[in-house]
Amino acid sequence: MNEGNRDLQQASSQWAEIVGQLFDRLTGKGASVTYNFDNLVIDLPKARGPGGQDMGSAKWTINGKVVITAETHETSEEAKQRANITTAA
């Protein structure tokens, strides 16, 4: 791997970590993130699947917006604890 690719991979990893931390902080607060795109082209090269099977390639163009919303959902344990608290009164 050459140095330019390594730098790009490190930058991508750092951005992914920052975005992950942002969503952790937004979760449960009714927040959303909106990305507006004007002719964003995502070009995926050919891929090989199991057994060397050719999976083909893809080229996507996005015009418009993508909205990402983070929500929290009660776990079954939290639901049990809440039920115990409300029925104990």
C-alpha cells in the first residue's frame, strides 16, 4: 500500500469514528443529520464474491438529501425494570 492510500485510509477511519461519536451523542435527543447532495457519484469497482464469483460493479448518483435520525429503543431488561417499578406502587 502506498503512502497516499494509507493516509486516505487513516482519514476515512478518523471520520468514521467522529461520525460514530456524533450519533452516540445525538441518540435519544430527537436530532437528525441532513446531507444534501448535488450529483454525488459513488463508483464501486468490480468485486469478487465467494469462490471467486464476479459480483459486478455499481455506479450510483445521488441528487437530493439523505436524512439520518438516531433513536434509542428500550431493551427487554429496561422494559422489565420499568414494569416492576410501575406495578410495585
